[in-house]
Amino acid sequence: MSEAKEKPSNRQRLRTALLFTANTHQVAQADLMLSTLFDDNAGNFSGDVWVLSTGLDDAARAYLDARGVRYHIDGMLWAWEALNWKEIAKTELVPGGTWEEAFERYRNKRMSKLIFCDWFDSHGANYDSVAICDSDMYFQKDVNAVFSCAGNGKINYAKEDNPIVSGSGLWTKDFHYRRLLGDLDYRSGDREINIGFLVAAPERINHLFAEVKKKFLELPAELISQYKWHDQDICRLLRYEHPEIFATFRHGVIVHTCSGGLKRIEERRAGRFYDRETNDMPGIIHFGGRTWENFDSVAPAFTIESDRLFYTYLSDAARRKLGERFDEATARRLEKRVEDWEAAVEAEKEALDPDATTDSEMRDEHGNSAFTVVTETAKPEAAPEPERRVIWNAARRILPD
């Protein structure tokens, strides 16, 4: 007689994955995101996690392997071959740099989510619901239930807070689209679509980014290079053209702190962020636009250097090189302290005798040090010796309170 099997839960039946875009540097800065995502008392995520990347070094891959995070790497060669990079990426070109480097900078900042299409061809069929997001997320509540919204067959997202008003940056971007394309009926909607966190069936997201890719090939290069159109702008355009494929999350799922959302967030205790509008903790905080700088409890995680976080996974040669960097930095700090000390001492000497600008000038007619003269003529119970006073005041100049 066989044993009755327990009916699987919804979480077990729904195959989920969270994907975020990052290269080596951003993977290091996503350590906090991953920690909150996997924390039983925060995101408690039970699905798979993937990195979509244009390039990861060996240490970053070892770090991800250790955390159980998978990765998919695509250099997006199609973009290099299909787009006019000498026009599109000219704002990314630096003196002495190459067009290839300018392409890489633009690709990594402005269109890396399109790697999803390449990932989908190999892995999309393995999942029922996926989220694609940036690397600056912060999870505060169980996120698993959010993936069920993919059942509506739409692209689920959250709007930014600030309205798109005439004369604003987004309005101006859209003005130039209408001007260059002649699409005078186009309207961008009341608020921006933020693609920093999207949830849908993988087929739906693949279709979205396939359309974004197509638009990249069709849009005037001037719109991309001069007016900074990128993947999110194209999604805003697609929301206008196909509003039926988009839906917004219920209130409280996520707050995007860029474009007005920062005013809603209050950190009531370290690492716990509340929405002033609901008086509750949002499930997800998206610290877009470097808004993490406003919170000391999380800011260090977004500035950490990758070789420090990945130190365990560095080669011996890389560790030695990092040690040499630390030694050089220490030597520079010590040298700077000596320079500050000497400058402070000289400043105090001048303060004692404004007319004495150098040590050689601070002597009496017999060539004796002015300090010695004062010390010899002063009574023992008088004020501290000038030399001691110089040292004391110099220390006050350069040491913290």
C-alpha cells in the first residue's frame, strides 16, 4: 500500500526565478540585496536567482557559485553589429578611449536587460513566473507571493511618484520623440514606468524586451545619443502603444525611491524602512538613482570594492596586488599626516610671532632661537613654553575633536 503524498503548495507548484543585471562591480554591491532576498525574516525567497551580465571575472563567479546564484553572460554582439555606435555612444567616448569601450559603457548602463531574450532561449521554459530587476533592491518582507501576479498575463510594475509634467525631463524626452518621429499623438502617461522591478510570465517579459530591441534598431540615433533614450524610455512608449499588457502592483509591494519616492520613506530603526503613506513597511525598496546615499545603515554596501568582498575567491597574485595597494594607501596616509603636522607647527610658530615666517628668521640678534630666549627669560611658573604651546596648538589643528 503506497503512502498518500502531501499536496504540493502553491509555492512548490510555481517555478520562480529572480534575475538581476550586473557585472563584477555591481555583483559586489548586490551583496546586501542577496542577503535580504534570502533572509528568512525578509525576502525569504525560495526560487532560483540569476545574474544577467555582459562580463564577470573569476572571483565574482566563485562568489555567486558559493551563494547558489546562477549567471548568464551575453556580450550582446548583435547590438555592436546592428547599431550606429559612432553616433549613439559618442557621449560615452572619453579622451584616448575606443568606440568599443564607449559601446560597452552604453550597453552596460542602458540596455543590459535585453540579455533576458538570450537567457529566455535557454532557460525560459523552466519557469512559470520571473522577476527581472536592478541590483539595488532591498527586501523587507516575504517576496514569494508577488510572483503569483504573473497569472494575470501582464507585465506587472510600479509607477514612479513624480508626475510627468510639461517641461520635466521625461516630458522633454518625449517631446523630442514626437518631434523626430512625427508621432504627435504619443502621450507618455501620468507617471513613469520603472523597469527596476518587473514580474510576469517569462514569455511575456521576453516579448517585451524583444519589442524594446526592435525599437532600438528603429529609433533615430539622435534620440538615443542626444536625448538619452534607453530601455526604460522604450518601455514607456510600449505602455502607450499596448496598455493592455501592463498592470501595476498593489500598493505596498515596492517603493521606487527615485523620482519622488524618497519623500515617502522613513527609516524608523536601522535597516527598517516605512512608507509614510501607508504607515507600513513596503515589501521591497528600490534604491534607484543612488538614493541609498541618504541612509547610513545601507550606504556602505553600495560602495564596497569588489576585490574586498571577493577576497576569499581571489588568486594569490590578486591578493598580493591588493595587499600592495593597501600598503601604498597606508604610506600615503602617513605621509599626508606628517605634511599636515609640519604645516600646523609652522602655522603656530607664525601665530606666536607674525613677523617670523621661517625658523631662520625666528632668532634674536645673537642668533639664538626666539623660543630659547623666551624660555630662558620666563619664570618657571609662567605659561607653558612656546615650544610646548606650538606642539599643543598644532595638535589641535589636525586632530579631531
